[in-house]
Amino acid sequence: MSGSAGSRVGRFTTWTTRRWLRVGVAASLTVLTLLGLTGAWVLGRTAAISDDLVNVKSPALTTAFQLESALLNQETGIRGYGLTGASVSLDPYRRGLADQATYTAQLRELLRGEADSLADLQSVQDAADTWQKQIARPIAAAPVGSPSPLATSQATEGKQAFDALRVALGEQQERLRTERAQAADDLRSTMLLRNWVFSTIAAVILVLAVLVFEGLRRGITGPLDRLGTDARIIAAGDFDHPIVATGPADLRQLSSEIESMRRRLVRELAFTEEARQRLDAQAADLHRSNAELEQFAYVASHDLQEPLRKVSSFTQLLQRRYGGRLDERADQYIDYAVDGANRMQVLINDLLDFSRVGRVHRELESVDLEAVHERTLSSLSVSIEETGASITHDPLPSLTADNTQLGMLWQNLIGNAVKFHRPDTAPRIHVSAERDGELWRFAVTDNGIGIAPEYAEKVFVIFQRLHTKEAYKGSGIGLAMCKKIVEFHGGAIAVDTEHHDGARITFTLATPRPATAELLAESSTARAEGDQTP
């Protein structure tokens, strides 16, 4: 016995939420259907009894009284005509005959299918026919104007016949009265049953609602709440908190899967933490290596200045003193040496400037870009005049930035726009500026030779040139330096590949809040101090 009960409990523990809901809904619907059918039967029974009482029993009793009244009118009319012979005395009799026919037909219709009541009606009809045949018709047929001798001679017989009719009417009315009372009692009993049935239905619905609510709470919402609580604890950072499986089989399965996921996450977090530590160590090594490379580039470019100046000075001195005194090939070699030394000096100066961006940093200050623009045009005045360049600009803002670096940015961008112009076309350059949230968005647009879309990224790589040094002078560092300056100030720079009539370089500059500006300055100062040349 206990083994059987245990097996049933074991079966129930394998039920899923869907199965519990299906069984619960099926049981509830079965109970409600049975109660609904019972209620429908009670309602139908109540309606039928009420209809019979209202539309049959009560009208039948009323019509029986009306039939009695019609017969009494006949008796009154016949008695008056028999005593007086006045024609007007027959009017109640004639009306009574018509009413009798009407009410008899109504009663036959109302009592259709009720044998006892129809038998009573037939008895009344027979008694009425007997009285009419023996008394009423003969007296009504007597001549008008004088009393009828039949009224006197058959007074006793007529009274007996009409008394028999009264008895038949009384029996009919008594039966109808009894049947109406019985119908009223049945209606009251049925209504009482109806009230009990609907009270039971309401109570059962309430009990079902409580059971459903409690079942949902115990079987679904409770386990889900516990699962949600465990999940929130884990989401808050306590990854060692276990998830306890409760509820139906599918919810327990879900809890087990989430528990497996938690354990996997714990393992992956441990692995991720170990990987993060390795990455931090590698990042520190990379930062140190980058700092050393920047220091090396700075030292190399700085220390190369002195020997290069000597080489450049002596080659130029050699060119001035012995130019034209040696053969043509020696003059060519001297020119090569002088040109190479000069280009090397320009390259080293550019490399030195490039390495200083982000390392050697002045205090951030409010920089008026209008003034920066004017200084740039002044320094480029010779090339602007030679090329006939036309340079326009939108109203430029003031930003918290490094004044020197923004000057280098403006000079490189506008200088490139002037330098890379079409041979037969005067440069037209426009500098636009517009506010974009916390950023300022700028663009330098020209009508020059342009930049092909496939080189839009390459032009910002250091030492990358798209043209030979014979076609356009330069070291290939300018746009790389612009990129470094823009990114140092929290912006981004790119080539607008949608612009085809020349080149358009777009870039953004941030307007750092005071706290951000201080952090930026402190970071740059720390780098500069750490990378100082001895």
C-alpha cells in the first residue's frame, strides 16, 4: 500500500507545469460544466413552471370565472324574459351565449393536453347544454310581450338544472385553483433549488479560484520567485550562490540548467580573470615598450640633429667652395649630398615634432581658433601668394586645448590643401565648423587633386606617401601628426570619401570640461616627465 502511494507521488513529481495546468484546467472545466448543466436545467425548469403558471394556469382560472359569468348572464336574461316577456331582457342571454363560445374555445386551447381539466370543461359544457335545452331555449322561443308560462311551470326543474351547472363550474374552478396553487408551489421549490444551485456554483468557483491561486503560487510563482531571487543574488556578484531546484519538473529542469550555467560562468570568470591579469601584464609591458620606443625616437631624432647639421654644413661649404672647380660628375655628387642632408634634416625635424605630440605638453588653455587660423595663413603666406589660393572659413570657436598642437594641426591641413592643388587651377579652400553635442565638427575642403577612397586610411599612416618627392615635397608625416593631435584632444579624423571635387578632411575636437582637461594635462605631464631626455 505504501509502495503504491510512493509510486503515485513519484509520478506527480515528474509532471511539468504544462501538465499540471492541463489537468487543473480540465478538472475545473469538468466541474464547471456539470454545475453549468445543472444550473441550466434548473433555469429551464424554473422558466417552464413560470411560463405554465403565468400563461396557462392563471389565465385558465380567470377564463373559467369569465365562463361562469357568461352562464350567469344567460340565466339572468332567461329568468327576466320569462317573467316579463320584454325583448330587452334577452340581451344578457344573447351576450352570454357569445361569451360562452369564446371562453370555452379559450379554455380548450389553454387546457390542451390536460385530460382532467378538459373533462371538467366538458362536464360544464354538458351541464350548460342540458340547462339550455330544457329551460333557456324554450323560454327564449316564447312570444314577446307576455310572461312565459314555462318560467313558472318549470321553475323547479330549471333551478335544479342550473344548480347542476353551478356544481360543474365549481368543480372545474376548484381543479384549476388547485393546479395553479400546485404550480406556484413547484415554482417556489424550483426557485429555492435554483438559488441553492447557483450559490453552490459560486462557492465552487470561489473554491476553484482559491485552489488555482494557491496551486499557481506553490507550483509556479513561488518557484519562479525563488529562482528570480537566486538569479538576482548571482547577478549582484555572488557567483558562488547555489540555485535550488523546486516546483514542477520543467521548472526544476530550468533551475538545473541555470545552475549549470552559473557553474560554467564561475569557471569562465576564473579563466577570464586569469586572462585579464595576463593582459594587464602584457599591456604594462606594451606601455613600457611604447614609452621606450617614443623615448628612442625622441632621443634618436634629437641626437641626430648635431651630426646632421655638421654633414649639412660641410656639404654646403664643399658646394660653395668647390662648385664648378671639379668635373660635372663631382658637382652632381655634391648636389646629391646637399639635397640628401637637407631632406634628412627636414625628416628628423618632422619626426621630432611627431614624437613630441602627447609627450611634451603645455598647460591646456582656452585657444581662439580664429587667431590660430590667422597665424596659419601668415606662416603660409608665401605659398598662398604663389598659388593664388583663396581661403575662407566659418566662424571658429574657442576650445580648451594645446595652443601649439592646434597650430600644427591647422598648418598641416591648410598647407596640404594649398600644396596638393591642380596645376592649372588656383586652390579654393574652405574651413567649416559646427557644434555637434559635446564635440565641434570641422572640415577642410579644397578643389585639389583629391584622395582616392582606397587610400583614405593609408594617408594617416606615418611615412606613407601617395606621390614621389619630385612631384610634391614632404616627409609623409603631416597627416599622421594631425591624427595624433586630434586623437590626443578626444576627437577623430577621416577622409570624406563622398566628396569627389577635390579632398575633404573632416575631424572632431572635444570641448573638455575642467576636470577632464586637468586629467588630460596631468596624464601628458606625467608622460613627459617619465620620458625626459637626460
